[in-house]
Amino acid sequence: MRLFLLPGDVAAALVGLREGSEHRQIFRMFVNTVVWGILAVFIAFSLSF
């Protein structure tokens, strides 16, 4: 489960958002959605050929 949250955790730490902050949680959700969404689209596109 931590693997799925890793991109957001790393990005939030790089930006300097405090642990437990509401802004950190929202930023993590956004980054995770973008990263895993792009990966899913890439995989779906790759499998279509």
C-alpha cells in the first residue's frame, strides 16, 4: 500500500509540506492521481497494440 502513496509522499516532502497538514494531504492526493493516471493510460495504450 505504501508503494501507491510513495509518489505523493516524496513530492510533498520535496515541497516542504508538514506531516499531517491538510495541504499536504490534498497535494499528495493530486500527485498520486496524476502519477498513477498517467501510468494507467500508458499501460492501456501499450496493450492496445
